[in-house]
Amino acid sequence: MLGPRFGGRKLDSLAERIVLGGISGVTAEADVTEGRAETLLGGTLVLAEVARHLDARLEIGRGGLREGAALALARLESAAA
């Protein structure tokens, strides 16, 4: 895991920055492709709700959400074995 942790409010602020900056602002600021930038707003909104529902702060990782979920499941499987 890398970087700071984000709660619902901080993720809401990030979503607002994405909306106000538009796709070109996101691609320039975050150094991501246009296709990836188009998914960031939806992902940020979903993660904000997850953080609120779990009453937790989420941490930024190197991989994507799928990779993190796969690693978590692998750890659970390994612990159960």
C-alpha cells in the first residue's frame, strides 16, 4: 500500500476536483490516459460510499481495485488452509 488514507469526505472532495477539472485536467494532474481518467470519477464516488459504509479510511495502493480484492481473497484462502 502506498500513500495517504482517504475517508468519505476526502474522496468527495477528490470527486469534485475531477468534475471541475474535467478529463483534460485529470490526465494532466494525475498523469493517466484519457480512457483511465474517464473511470476515475465513478470509482471515486463508489469508494467514497464504501468508506462511509465501513466507517473507514481507504489507502491508495499500487494496483487497481481488482488486484487488491484478489490479494485479499488469496490471503484469506491462505489463512484458512
